[in-house]
Amino acid sequence: MKSTKNKAKPFLKWVGGKTQLLDQLESRLPQKVRKTGVIERYIEPFVGGGALFFYLKSKYKIKKAYLIDTNEDLILTYKVIKKEPKSLIKVLKGIETRYLKKNESERAKYYYRIRDRYNRQKDKINYRKLDKLWMKQAAYLLFLNKTCFNGLFRQNRQGKFNVPHGRYKNPKICNEDNLIKVNIALKDTQVIYGDFSKCRKYAKPKTLIYFDPPYRPINITSNFTSYTRNGFCDKEQIRLAKLSKELSEKEVYVLLSNSDPTNGSNQDNFFHKIYNNFQIKRVFANRMVNCNGDKRGRIKELLIANY
Ligand SMILES: C[S@@+](CC[C@H](N)C(=O)[O-])C[C@H]1O[C@@H](n2cnc3c(N)ncnc32)[C@H](O)[C@@H]1O
């Protein structure tokens, strides 16, 4: 197995990031992968900050990977790091220097100015074609991620980033060394904007797919299941379960994580119902337990696999 030294780490702090569950996820990898240390084809359709992808990349040989997400600016940032890391580092370093020179109130003003530009620029960007605006947008996203309150990257329903300024003494905004490692980790990796169902196109027998969808809220009531803050309602969870079954028939290895409904109600066996025939294991994680992200607790989560 490859050494974990000097390898890329996630370049963003992302809501629902899986850093805490890495050991448990690793122990649920297919036997063959653990034995040989090789993953022929890896797909992560809700990639976010990509905690598992970067971890696996540092320990296993992944021959070909596909990373998918519906967040346009997130995918744009992955693509910029993949194609133009040096120009991105230059823009981001400029922002970092300007920000760190300022006093606290000036930093806040600067933050809100960049946040405003980031939100306004969205309407001007051609997301299909890499140009100068991409570079700026990626740099703004990284800057906002490192300096916003709690590092919570949250958008409102209009898709606007609305998190207030956080107070960090000396935030590391441009981690040049890691960005270069991420660029190397993204070699042989295709980054794709779109819905999770796009993975169908890339999945072959023995492909490993890791699904980490937005979590089903705990304490859900039956008349609340059609709406969630993150837009991923029970209908979407069911659509994903159906796709997982379809992929099982194609002999794809499917691994999935989600919240455990029994955190809220002992009777709630939603995932056991929609993933019948799958292996379901309970694990523990420390997570935000309310929507403001200011209260943490130890809660149960589920690892679901078809092998
Ligand atoms: C729980 S987060 C994933 C966190 C990730 N595993 C990490 O380590 O940072 C869920 C991600 O799914 C994305 N998403 C939401 N709906 C989606 C959909 N229909 N298809 C693909 N991605 C989606 C969100 O943009 C978000 O980045």
C-alpha cells in the first residue's frame, strides 16, 4: 500500500464532510480493494470537499476517478485547480496578502465586498468554458471558505452565499503546497457538474461508487418528508436507492452513508426499507445536531453497502 505522507488533503471545509468517518469507511471497502490496494474505477457523485476521495487517493492506487456534484462553483473550483493551479495560487495569494494586512473591521468590510462580488459574478460566468472569471470565482470561493463563520459553506435558496464573516486571527487562505498536491491528485480524474444519476454513464462492473448524499434530517415528521433545507427530500433518497439497486445488478460496488433515523425515532426504519437486500451497519460520529451548526453531539450514522 502507498504511504500517506505528503498527499493531498481536502482543500475546502464542506458541510457534511466525512473526515471523521474515514477509518470506518475504509474498513467497509470491498475485500479485493483492501487486499490489492488498487481501485480500478472510483466514482463519487456527491463529492463536496471529497474527504474520502483524497484519503483513498493517498493510500490506494485509483486508476480512474469521476467526481460529480450539483454545486456549480464547487465543480468550477475543482476544474480550475486541475487545469490552472499556478494562476489560481497567484490570485489567491494576492487576496490573502490584502486581507491579512487589515485590522479586524477592515477585514470584515473586505470579506463582504468579496462575498458580494462572488454572488454577483455568478450571473456573468459561462460555466461551460474556462476563462478569467473562473479563476476569480474559484479564488473567491476558497477565500470565503477559509474566512467565513464556522467555515460553513451555505447558500440560500437563490443560490447566493450568505454566511457572515468569521473571526480568525491568522487564517491560512492560500495553502499553495496542498493546492499543488490536489492538482496532482486530480490527474486521471474527471470532474463533472450534474445530478448523481450521471454516474450511470461511467459505472462498469467492479467500479466502486461512494454516495454521500445530503443527510436525511433527524426528527423528521411524516408531513415534512417532501421538503428539506438542503432540497434533498425523501423522494430523492428513494430515487438514489433505486439507482443503487440498478447499479447492483451491473455488479458495481455501492457504498453509501446517511444519518440514522433512529436518532430521532426508534420506529423509523426508512433506510432499512428502501435498502432491503443491502448490508447496513451503524457507526458513531460527532456532528452538528442543529441547523445553526453551533451544537455538536454524538449521533448514529449508517453505512450501507451492497457487498
Ligand atoms: C453531504 S455533502 C458531501 C460531503 C462530502 N462527502 C465531503 O466529504 O465533503 C453532499 C453534496 O451533495 C451535493 N448534491 C446535492 N444534491 C445533489 C444531486 N442531486 N446530485 C449530485 N450532488 C448533489 C451537494 O452540493 C453537496 O456537495
